[in-house]
Amino acid sequence: MTLFYRARDISVSQNNGLNVYWKPNGSVIDKLNADYTYDYNGSVDPAKNNHLNWVNYKQTLIATSSQMLVGFGGAGEALYGGDTTKVGGGSGKGALLDMVSLKQVSAPGTMALFGLAGSALFARRRKA
């Protein structure tokens, strides 16, 4: 999977998180079981500062079921007390996300490549 991430702003802590979920279809998804989280990086290096620039992230996802679900959600949420007074956390707005792409690599094709490589090594060893 590839995606472009950019922090919304840095004025509030925990305001820029992005949760990524990669679950078997039908699984329960909530803020506590995110598989990956991307968050604000205030690096001085402009190429890594994901508040000022869009940054491309690449993540390998491995299916654990024949049907999988990919989902996204904000990781920074506003926390309120009983009287609706804000007591912490972010604004609940999350991060900015663009150009998400997934590329399927079939397991049988991958296994065939490993099989060819293994047989080539075996043939080479027998000749030596």
C-alpha cells in the first residue's frame, strides 16, 4: 500500500494522527486496534516534515483471510469532561490523506518464483 500523508496542523497535540486498519472482512474496527499509525513529524529536513509537505509512505500489508478490509480514521480525538470542558487530546480532525493505492501480489505467483529459484540453486549445486 502507498499513501500520501500530511499533518493538518501542529497547533494542538495529537491533532494529526492517521490510523490505518487492515483487517479480515467483518472484523470490528475501533480506535484501539489500528494496525499502523502515522503522525506528525516536525523534522527540520523539509523532505521529512509532514506538516509542510505531502510525504509518501509505503507499507506492506499481508492478507490473513481471503477477503480483507482496509480502512482509515483520525487518531487524534477531542476528550471532554462531564461538563463538556475539553480536558485533552486533539481536535478529532485527524490528518490529510491522498492517493491511496493497493497492489495485489498473488501468493501462487510468488511461490512459483521461489520454486524456480530453489530448483536453479539445486541444479547448480548438482553440477558442482
